[in-house]
Amino acid sequence: MPLGFQGITLSIILATLAAIVYSLRVLVVLERRIARIDLNMERISEKILLDEEKILKDDLKIESVLGIKKTTKKSSKKKSTKKTTKKSSKKKK
């Protein structure tokens, strides 16, 4: 009887180890997929950046040909607001 009990215990231990190894394998595969996704995202962002720079250069060429000056908006300072007096807040009749 003790030999059977030891066999069951050994099989449980081996099954647990096999499950751990399989889980690690799955984690490695997922990590590789995530790395590929990250690499693809970097490539896409680089392409977008290059296209954006090309578009900006083309815009500058078009503006120089047409003689359009690029207007920049200056940041407006907040004006101090005065409290309304009673006279200005009265309704006109």
C-alpha cells in the first residue's frame, strides 16, 4: 500500500511541474507577441513622423510659392476683470 501512495504523490508532483513548465512556455510566447506588437507600433509611429515632416515641408513650399505668411497666435494674457458696480448692473427701463 505505501508503494501505491508514493506513486500517487510522485505523479501529482510531476503533473504540477509539467503545468508550471507549460505556463512558463505560454508566458514566453505571449512576451514575444507583445514584443512584436511593440516593435510594429514603433515602426508605425516612425512612418507617421516621417510623413508629417514631409507634409510640413510641402506646406512651407506651397506657402512660399503663394506668398502666404504663416500667422502664429500669440498667447493672450488674462485681463483682470473688474467687479460690476450697482450702477452698471441695473436694468435699463
